[in-house]
Amino acid sequence: MLTAGCGGPADEASDMEKSAEESPALSIKPPFDPELHCQVPHPYVDCGPGQPQAYAHYSAEWGYFIGRFACGGSQPICPF
């Protein structure tokens, strides 16, 4: 059955997107904290042979940054 009118799934999805954008608690990107993050020159960091790449966050103010231990506790990224 095809329905038409106001509301519906499309409106619900856009409402969810708006609330995620407006709510810092739902934001995926963390704020830059020099105690927890390092600035890096690229959107990813190579974690070494046989290891996956760790992807960085981007902010207009700080550029690319990544968690200090994104490659694991035994391989800190800072200083880059």
C-alpha cells in the first residue's frame, strides 16, 4: 500500500540526523585534547607491518588528530 501525506520515515530520519548534529554527546568526533590525542599530518597512521591503519579525526582548528594509543598500548603514536 502506498501512502502519501505529511510525516513518515523520511521525516523521522532527517529529525534523527538533526538531533545527532546538534547534540555533542552523540557526536562521533571527540574534541581535541592534547592529553589524549596527537596531531598527525594525514587522515590515517600506519600502525606497522601486519597491523591495520588507524584513522584520524579532523577539525578545522586542529587539523588531523588521533588518539595517542590508536595503534595499541604498546605502540604510542606521539610524538609523530
